[in-house]
Amino acid sequence: MVIAVGILAMVTMLLVRAPLVQPVPQAIFIFGDGLLDVGNNIYIPGGAEVGEPTRADHPYYGIDFPGSKITGRFSNGYNLADFIAKSMTFEMSPPPYESLPKPSPVKMEGFTGVNYACGDAGIRNSTNGDITYPLMDQVGQFGATRTQLKAQLGGRKPLNIFLSKSLFLIAVGTMDLNPGYNMFLYVPQNDNQTEVQRLIELYGESLTELHAMGARRFGIINVGPCAEYMCDGDMNKVAVEFNGALGPFLSGLQVNLRGFRYSLFDLYGFSNATFQNPSASGFVYTGSACWPGYGSPCSNRTEFWFWDDYGYITEQAAKVTASAFYNGTANFTTPVKLMRLFPKRI
């Protein structure tokens, strides 16, 4: 009896001391615009008729990436997609869809997901639609990946299990709220809806389509404030309206779509809090770009929030943002932190 009690006590101590393994998704599928793009923009053809896409394929993009490699990230180094992936124990963001063989994947070994995000992408197909891959096009690209995953995993049931345990990360809407890219901000449609209402509805169609294809756990990043040099005076006002509508809409999807779970990160509020007290996050320059697109970039890149004159953020800003998204305060992440989307396993 004494021996049994001793063994029980020892087992109890081991269970108490045994560390919980960090929650890890099976894979990460990433959608959206240049905030999360890791190179799809490089492959957009462009041309005389449609114009040239905005590409991150030249110096000084990637100056702080390992080997100072230009990868197509709108950053001086790693971007937000990378740091969110890193927070979930992946090495970095999965590769851009356009860099992969078609069809793909051809095997599951080493498969970590796919990044479909593309610079200048919008919720509307008409927002830069000729020089980017809009959100619904990215959803279609995922559909092609899904077909391959079904074949590789051996059928619908293992596919659905795999996807239900994967993260679907999305950041989109900034381009749609810029009057220079979305004419419907000035020319509303005849459906008694505001443009923000229509955008939320279209966003919902993409999320519902992903859910129908097996997605269950979503990380959603709302629209951040525009850089001072890009604002037209009303963009931040429309962004606040968009973000205000997005939260309740996602809450409704969680009620109406079986298994739908999400973590919504308030990039707008987090950025504003940083701007108001930059030293608390280690930043000094929050309203100006480290690199305006010409000449040489600043040398103190870790002190800048904005990297370039398009309003993309620095590697350091992405690192701080990802940390807050993954395990931040309730002020900026609702209804749960990103890490809470995935149960811990011993």
C-alpha cells in the first residue's frame, strides 16, 4: 500500500512538472494583401494594357532577411506572416502559392501550408484585380491545393480532419478602403448598402466558402491605420467603420457556421496605442518611413514602425505585432488569443 501511494505521488509530480506542448496547427494557409505576402507579387505578369503590379523584387526589400535576400516580402526582413508562423513553432511562413509546382503538394512530408496573399489584393475583385490576386481568387487557389491534399491524405475524412486542425490566417481590406483603388467608395451601388456593408458581405462570402471547403480555425487581422503620407483625410474614418462592422459579423459567423472559430486582432487599435506611446514598444519613428522608395534606407530600422512609402511595416513592427496577436491582451485580441484556437496537447 505504501509502495502504491509512493508511485502515485511520483506520477502526480511528473504530470504536474511535465511541460505542455505548445499548440501547433497541422498547417497554415494564408490569404490577403501585402501585409502577409511572401512573394506571390513577383509572379504577377502585368503589361502595357493592365499596368505593372507593385512588386517587392528589388533593393532594399529583404535587406535584413537572412543573406539580405530579396524574397518578395514588403519588408526589410521577415514579415507578419513569418512571425505568426514562428509563434506557432514553424520556421517561417509557408511558401507562396505561385512558387510551387502545379499541382501541389506532391507529398505531405515537409508540407506546412501555402501562402496565397498578394500585394495590393482586395476583397473586391475590381480592387486592383488586373494586377493582383483578389481574395476570392486566392480562395480558388486554395481549392486547387485542397484537391491535391485530398489525394495525398487519402480521402475526404482525413482531409477534413487535417483542415479542421489548420490555421487560416487572413489580412485584407486596406486596398478596398483606399479611394485611389476602389471606385465604389465614390460611386455606391444601387442596393441601399454603404460600401463598407458591401465589403463585409463580400468578405463573408469568402470566409463562408473557405468554411465549406473545411476551414474551421481563422486568424483575422483587421485594417490598420494608414501612414500619414498615404492618408486622404477620410481613410482612417472608413477603416474604423470597417473594423467596427467586422467584429460583430465574425461573431455571427461563429454562431451560424458549424465549428467556425476565430481570433480577431485589432491591428488598428494596437498600432494607434503604439503611435501614442512608441517608446513603450521600442519605437521612435511611427509616422515616417524608414525607406521612402529611393536612396538608402535608414540605419536604425528597429526604431521605425513603417518600412516603405506604401505603408508596409518593418520587420521589428511585425515581430511586436505577431507577439501581441498570438498571446496579447484582451484589448487587442477577441474573443480569444490566437494561441487559444488550438488546444494544448501533452
